[in-house]
Amino acid sequence: MGSPGLTKAVAKMRDAGVDEVAVQTFAHYYRQLERGETGMIPESTIDPVDIPSIQDVEVSEGEAHAAIGATAVIKLNGGLGTSMGMDRAKSLLCVRGGLSFLDVIARQVLHLRQKYDVALPLLFMNSFRTSGDTLDALARYTDLPVEGLPLEFRQNMEPRLLAADLSPVTWPKEPSLEWCPPGHGDIYTALRGTGLLDTLIEQGYRYVFVSNSDNLGAVPDERVAGWFAASGAPFAIEAVRRTPSDRKGGHFATRKADGRIILRETAQTPPEDQEALQDLSRHRYCSTNNIWFDLQAMKDALDARDGILGLPLIRNEKTVDPGDPSTPKVIQIETAMGAAVEVFEGAALIEVGRERFVPVKTTNDLLVLRSDVYEIGSDFVLDQVAADIPFIDLDSDYYKLVGEFDKRFPEGAPSLRKASSLRVAGDWTFGHGVQVIGDVELEADGAERVSPDAVLADGSSASR
């Protein structure tokens, strides 16, 4: 199998019962890592992209309905939200009116089944850490599973590697920290290894729509489904225009060598090219991670590659215990789901509205989602009622973790419908009925409180 580190890691995976294709995929990337490959994509090797907008595409009602009827929905649900202080599935987080992400997703799909009169199966790709909590939370939706299909399939797991020698980590006091998911690019390996890829094809489904469970804007859309089906593309990603908040994130580009569309992540950008990465006038589009693919095209690609799609390597460095920077450095071998865009000849991008990209990565995002910037109607689809999404910057010393965040908004989120920005430095607790209008800054050296029904007006600031 190769080096001692790889031999030990592979043995550990097999002992844990990991699917053999996942083992071979891990070995494929381990060898790249061992050779010193970093997956870096220099600016000199790419050009910007220009893409069409869904608003300019004509899709007939017949095309749209036929496409959504042949579509299955997958939600990526492997994350714990550890960066927000959670130790359960992030999708269990309450977002609106006592409903979690999972509640809203389930109700969105149930509504669409009735609206379109289609099966629209919903499957969750869970990790070994999120499976139990997720299935328990969904148990009350007894009509959610579709006959012949499971409600979940498991993301594979792989050993974390010591950065010092690439040997698998041993951490007896908390063995779960020895393992990690291989990034959301594992979806293709997992679909094949579980047999779900073949099952979906056998049951007559043609397309799959995949999105993150923390993005409630990612609704299975009939019009986008119709566009994808009519395009004939084997693979497509919904893109949005980058904003200042996306400046440090990944973007789409065209590879000069072969003209293929690629997705360059921040971790794949050399330090000297960070300025180009952040140039919104040059690289204008980023991924929503809302992905469409043709099931047969995916099966053919995986079969031709013995199950290894060959996505670009992402070398992710962390510490054994994410909450303790003094613990040894480890490397996680990861791939990105969207990077499959470069595998398929004829892959496509389509620009969609920002309403289809409402991810919650921090408590800043959570505050906006819980506020009156959005309304949720009987279809459980987010409806942006504010003219613009306000910029939120909450002091990470007091608001980063969900538990601390909730303590400081005991009466719910303030009204942000008329806000442009809210910057909070220090420890502020918000009373009931607070309104934020325009640009507001709060600063405090000690614990302070915003009074109930207070109006924090445009251009105002408070410093105490």
C-alpha cells in the first residue's frame, strides 16, 4: 500500500468498516499529500468567468415540471457547528418560530410535493456524528420518507493525520477526535458505496439537487430544474455575484490549460495571490454550493475512474482538539463537492438571485435569519422583505458561541428590516422590540443593556 503511515491509516479504516472505495479514495489523496501536493491553484493559471443568469433563460412550464418530477433532493448535513459552540447537528439549531433548519427543510419539501404533485424524495447525507440526532428530529415527519429510499446515507470517515509524520492520530481520551469526514466532496463516493446511485437510477430519477442544510434559500426550484434539464449539461452549479462579505471566500474561474470551469477555494490560493482572490471586479462569482447533476453521467464518470472521481486535494490543517490549540497539529484530507465541475466536459454555471444563498456560518448570519429581514410563509420559503441584507459584526468575545449569543438576545432578534449595518463591540444585551435603522455602532467596556423598544437610529453610536 505504500508508506507506514498510509498502511496504518488504511488498516484503521478497514477495521472500522469503512467502504473499500472510500479507503482507496483516501489512499489516492494520501499519496498526493505525501508527494507534497497542496492543491494550490496559482492566479497565473486561471482566467475569470462570465456566466448567464436564470432571469434571462426561457423555460417552459412543461420542461420545468418534467424536470422537478425526475429530481431527488440531497441535503449535506454532516456538520456539528463546532465553530459556534455546538456539539450536535448544526441543523438542529432553532432559526425561526421554534423551528430548526431540519423542520423548515422538511416542510419546504412536503409543500413542494403537494404543489408540483411529484415524489421529490429528500435524503440527508449525515456524518457519524449527526446521524442519530437528525433521524430523531425527523421522526415526527412520518410522510417524509419515500418508499424504496432511505431518509439518510452516511458520509464516509477517515483518520486525521499528524502533521509531523502523516501517521493516523491516536487520542485515547476522546477517540472520536481521531476521525474526520473527508469534506463534502465525499458525496459522490458515498452515493456509489451505499448503492444509492444505482437505486435512484433504477427508480426512474434522472437528476439530483444537492445543497447545504444550513442554507434555507436552497429550495428545489422548478425553473432551475427545467433549465438544467434543457441544457443537457451533466453537472451544474448555481452561482451568485460576490459581495464584500464573500471577499475572502472561493470563486469560479476558467483553467487556461484546458478551458474547464474550476472552483478555487481560499485554501487552494497561494499567499501571493490572495489580493487577486479578493478582487471582486475580476472574480465576480462564487458558489452557492447548490449543485445539480445527472445521475447517469455521474455513474459513468465514477465507473470509468474505479469510483475515484479525482477531485482536487484540499489540505486542511487543524489541531487534534479544535478547542485546544496546544494539542498536536493534524491534517485532514478533504475535497469540495463543487470541484467536480472540472471533471465533466460541458459542465455549466448559472447565476441565481441572492435569495437562493442564505448560509448560516456564524452567529452574525443567525441574527439576520432570526430577524424580520425575512418572512416565512405557508410554503416555508424564505422571503426577503428588507430592501438589503444588513451587515452584522458582533463581538466574537461575547457572541461567537450560540449559548452566549442566545443569552444576549433573550427576547429575540432586534428589528433589522431598516438596518444597513450593526456593529457591536463589547457585552450588550438586547431588550424586547429593539429597532435598528441605518448604520449603528455599539461599544462598551463592561456589560450594558439596550432598553426594550429602543430605536437605534441611522448614524448613531453608543460608547459606554
